[in-house]
Amino acid sequence: MKTVTVITLALLGAAAFAQVPGVRRTDLLKHDSVVSGREVVEVRVEVDAGHGVPRHTHPGDEVLYVVEGTLEYLPDGKAPVMLKAGQSVFIPAGTIHAARNPGTVAGAGIATYFVEKGKPLIMPAK
């Protein structure tokens, strides 16, 4: 079984996180939204076992679907959330969060973002 991290999926979209070891992103879709000033971005993220993404935010909402494995979503100020393959999580715009792959093998997931056009997809948290 493969494992994935929620935040890692998010991370793969940003240049600021481009050098995070153990995380790879494949861009699947980028399209203007019917909502003025917004776009939809979809990525597949692969995360090696034991790796993760540091605290960050997005300029819009994120929906993450875990394709394989288990991942841990770590929102600031709230309890961690464990997700298994076939489960999803909604991450509201501006939520500071991190994620990690607690498993022993690599994993994958699909992250879909509904974000403000022209802004970086991922920004490190302050």
C-alpha cells in the first residue's frame, strides 16, 4: 500500500516548496472558473514514506482525495486528521496546515484548488 500526505499534495503546487525532498507533483488541469477572478487547479501528488509538507496556506479552497495509502492532515489549532485511500478532506481558504506521510511506502493523492487567479498556489505560513 502507498501512503500520501494532505499537505504534500498542496505543497507540490508552489515554487516555495519546490525543493521539499520526497514530494513530487504532476499538474493535471488549470482552467478559469466561472467565478470571476478564480481558477481551478488540479494536481496529482506523490509523497515518499516519512516525508511531508511544512505549514502553509492557499489563496482559496482545497479538496484533497487520497488515491492510495494513509495521510495525516495537520491544521493549526485543531486535532490531526488521518485519511485513508478513498477519503477526502475540505481545507478552507487561508487555513494554516501541514501534512505528512506516516506510512512506510510512497503514496498519491489528487488535490483540487479553487483559488484566486494570479496568486501563488501555496504560501509558507508565517
